[in-house]
Amino acid sequence: MSEDGGTADGTSGRRLRRDAEENRVRIVRAAREMFAAHGLGVGFNDIARHAGVGVGTVYRRFPDKATLVRDALQDEVVRLLEVADEALASEPAWDGLMLLVEHVADLLAANLGLRDVALGPGLLEGEFGDVAEQVAGFVEGLLERAKAEGSARPDATPQDLTMMFLMITELALHATASDPRAYRRYLAVFTDGLRATSSEAPLPGPLGEAAAEDVARRWTSRG
């Protein structure tokens, strides 16, 4: 017998390692699906049930939730940042802003876990901890450039877009069964209101940065 309890040729040990890796893949897949459908409020018990494993198996493979979130959403976060980079390179700035808004809305509507990472400040530590800050920076930069070129209304704020994303993704969640693309109509209504041609009707007072972060934190931490 070998030290790991397998046979001398290591057959049992290899089988155990293979089973452990298969469980890990199953857990990550289940977490990806659950986070996408319900956001980051999903717990280990729900993920274990969806994966068909015991909750103890989830804890053995993933010591904390942040680790599982990173493994489950890594590809989606990379895609989100790629879209942002593409939008920043677009000219005029309004086209870049609309590219960012439309593509990010599609990504976030399809994955509420990604929505929580991108819009919910302070939800995660480590490599995902600054994703919300990066997304906000991309939006702010493009919006300011669009204002400077005269295509965006001068009283629009980055917080307006954060609230828009939160509302659009919430609509997408509730409209999935009846019309999965319904949110696109209301996204167009929102973004049309950002145009400089809409600025003759002044907006009520803006939501400040701290207030917007508080709203986003409460919204994305439900459940």
C-alpha cells in the first residue's frame, strides 16, 4: 500500500484525485449557473444541491465564497473588461459609451452574479475587489468625453448609469420567462435620455456617489 492509502501502483490515489477534480468542476459549473440566475446571495448549500454533492465537499474544495466566485466568474469578468477596453478605443465618445452600455447591459442581464461583482462595491476582496471601481472609471471617462464633444447631456452623472444597469438587470430577471429581450427596449429609453438633445428638460437633483454606492450595495446584497 502507498502512503495515500492506495495500492502500490497508485491506482486508488489517482482515482481519488480524479474524483476530487470532477467534483470541483461540477461545483464550479453549478456555482456559475446559480450565480448567473440568482446573484451572489446564493449559499453553499444551494450550490451543493445543484451540483449533486454534499456541502462538506464544497467547503473542502473552496475554503471561502470569494474563491468560488472567482473561479465561477473569471471568464465573464475578463469578457466584461475586454468590452470596456474596446469601448474606450471607440470614436466618437458617444459611440464608445453606447457600445459599453449596450454590451455591459447584455452581459449583466445574462449573469446576475457578474452584475453583483461589477456594480456592488465591497462584495469581494482580492483580484475581483476593484472590478466595480474599474467599470465605474470606464463609464465616467466615456461620459465625460461625450459631454465634452456635446453628445451627452451636461447634467448626466456616472451614478445615473449605475442605477440604470441595476434597474435594467432587475427587469431582465423578472422578464426572462415571458420575453428575455424586454430589457433592451427600456435600455434604449434610458440611453436616449442621456443625449444632449434631451437636456432641455432638466433632471431632478443627482444621486451622489456615496448614496449610489449605498443603493448598489443594498441592491446586490439582497438574499
